[in-house]
Amino acid sequence: MDPSEVASSAAIEHLRWSLTEQVGPITFGRLIERFGSAQAALGAGVRQLESIDGIGQTTAEIIARSRDQADVAREVALAAQHGVRIICRDDKDFPAPLRHIPDPPICIYVRGNLQPTDSLAIAVVGARRSTLYGREQAYRFGYQLAQRGITIISGLARGVDGESHKGALAAGGRTLAVLGNGLASIYPPEHRELADRVVAGGALISELPMTTPPDTGNFLPRNRLIAGLSLGVLVVEAARRSGALSTSARACEYNREVFAVPGRVDSDYSVGTNALIRDQHAKLVTCADDIFDELGEAGESLRG
């Protein structure tokens, strides 16, 4: 890919902020509110930055220095090398569902292609250390939903995530994988071939700079994108402290539907899932039609 095809001029401005220390989605939103645009904020000095809520003098100095030193050209060249586009909130092909969450990413990196129909999506999440039952259900729901035109969103992880992607692809449907690392590498490494298949039938997405490693602290913020991109989140199998529960919690915050597949009552791998159902934080589902029932008019049009 030619570097000129990687990002629009607006995305380049957003990218500089994305590469700036101490600036995340919330702070960036405050900058836009104060200065009107990413471009206008680039001209702000330390004193002006200090006027932003939550930014003191020390932080303002770090932001100004890091912003001005950010190697945008290197990031764009690296994205081009890996066939990755960088899309910002101001671009027309930025995913519409992400525009409406409280903390949308400054920009996203995309390898593959996004379609307007991807706004009709269900996230399928669950345990990495899953049981055979969990993997089978993830594949089954991924297949059934994709067969009816639903885009499947997950995180490319081992276990439930990987099986949901595979089910969607087997049905000839679309799937998006949201990663907790930069797109210069694939994690877990054994899913490189699966990642290539996802790209052919959808896209890999990340909000992180290209060479960011898969650090543990990246996955909770990543989960908000999985929830934000979807109409609803399906939790297939989750232990008491599963990261999938954070995704379902974000879905509730974003007014998305939450569904859960019931699991064995004596399985540690289903404690979190069954608790969601018991406490009425998720609707019990056993097949794709159960999900369509809850999606109203959109779901009715997708019935077999």
C-alpha cells in the first residue's frame, strides 16, 4: 500500500494526538470541545492546554512535548507496509456505532475492509480457557448469526473468540476482530492464519499504534470497542472474573443488548455466564432466533 493511501489529512491530525502521551479518548474529547478540531488543538501551547479540565502544568508540558515529537511519518509508513488504513472520527467510513459511545477512539487502524452493513453486528465473547461445550456454542452462534447477515465481532483470542470467527467464516459471513495490540503483529501467534481469513472476510481493528505489544492493560479498553461496535454482546462462557464480563458491562453502559448462553451449574467456566442470567443482566439465549427476538424490527428482517 502506498503511504498516501493510509490516512486522510484529518486522520493524520488525529494520529498525532493518538501518538501523544497522556492523551486518551476522554482527554482528546475535551481538547476538541475546547479548541474545535484536532488541527486547532495542535497549535495550543502549554498554558492553553492547562485550561483543559484534568490537565495540570506538568501534564500539559508532557503533552506539548510528546505531541510535537510524535513520529507520524514513521507510523504511516509502517501502516502502509502492513496494508493498514488509519481512520479517524471525522472520516466518513469511521464505524457509525463508535461515534455514539462516550469514549470513542481517537482513530482506528484497519486491515481489511469495513462495510456499512457491519453496523448490524453482534459481539461474541467468552473464555480463552474454554470447554468443548463453550467452543461448540461459540462456533454455532457465529455460524447461525453470520448466515443471516449479522457481522460477528470478537477479539481473535484463543477459545470462544476464535471459534466465533471460524463459525462466521464457515457460513460465508463477515467478521471483525478487535485486537489488544498493534496490527504489526498478530496475537496469539497461532491465529495468524485465522487473522488472514478474517481480513479476507472482514477486518482486523485496533486503536493502538502499530508496534504496541499485547499488554494485559490493553484488553479492558479494547473490550469497550467490541461492545461499542455491536448491537448486542453474547457471552458464551465466562468464569467469575472473565474479561468477557467487562465487555458485557460496557454493553450495558452503551445501551446495547446483553445475551448469555447458559452453562453447566457445576462448571467454574460458566459461573459468570449463569450469574448474568440469574441477576437479569443478560437474556438467556439458546439459538440465533432468540437473539433476533430481542433485536426488534432489525431482528425480524433476519429470521430464516
